[in-house]
Amino acid sequence: MGQGVRTRRLGLSGAAAVVGRCRAFCRGAIEDWAWPERGHPGGLTDEQRDAVVDDVLLLVSETVTNAVRHGGGPTELVLRLAPAEPDAALRRAGDLRIEVSDASRALPRLRTPTVLGLPGGYGLMVMELLARRWGVMTREGGKTVWFEVAAPAPAHGARSG
């Protein structure tokens, strides 16, 4: 994501209310950046935009929760927004990348839920379904789990709601 990338960072410590803080931080950045774009001819409806933002916030919740459960708690949250698509006909917002770092070097692994109906074991499945791409970078003192969400291209003829 090179030139023109917008970035926001949130340093974290402890696990108390960290998921809610991270979701609120992400929601604030997404709103400030008006991502994904709406309000122009062919733009996303409010419902379409809300659905995309809800998916991003679910991914944030899953990634931060995994950092709490398996990584000793997150140490940093980073959001990166790529520049918008230059083709005016597409009017597509930039892609969003979110990174969650923790102090553990243990890599995430797909687990099967141990007991049906109880929480746990679905985080990476959700990541596979909703993120365009995701991965893990090991680093000095831990790891960073990242995911990217492609900005939706508005359907031609869609009207803002």
C-alpha cells in the first residue's frame, strides 16, 4: 500500500474492554475516512455501506479476541487505508488493511469447535469468509496478524438510500 496511504495506530495494554476499544477506534477511523464511499451517483446505499463496516468490525473483534485468548493480549492496532481507485468511472474507495500485534510468537491455526453451540473455534473461519486476504508476520517480540478488506465497487445504477 505505498504512497498516499492513511494510517492510524492505537497502542494497547491489558485485556479489559480491549475488544470494544478496538472496535470504537476502527469505527471512528472508518467514519473519518468516509470508507467505503457513499453519497454520489452509483455509490453504495447506507445499508450496503453499513454491512461492509459491520463485516470489518466483526473481523476486528475476532482478531483482537484471538490476541487476548492466545497471545497474552494485543499490543497495537494499526489501520491502513490505500488511496482510492483513480478511475472515476469505478469510484471505488481504497482497500483497508488492519493489523493486530501481540507478544506471542505462536501462530494462529484453524481449530474445529470443540463443543457445538459454545463459543470458540470460528475466528479463522470468519477471517477466511470475510477478508480478501489475511496472514501473519512474525517480528521481534511477537507477531502481527493482518487482514485486508477490499472496498466494494458500487453497482452501476445504485442509488444512495
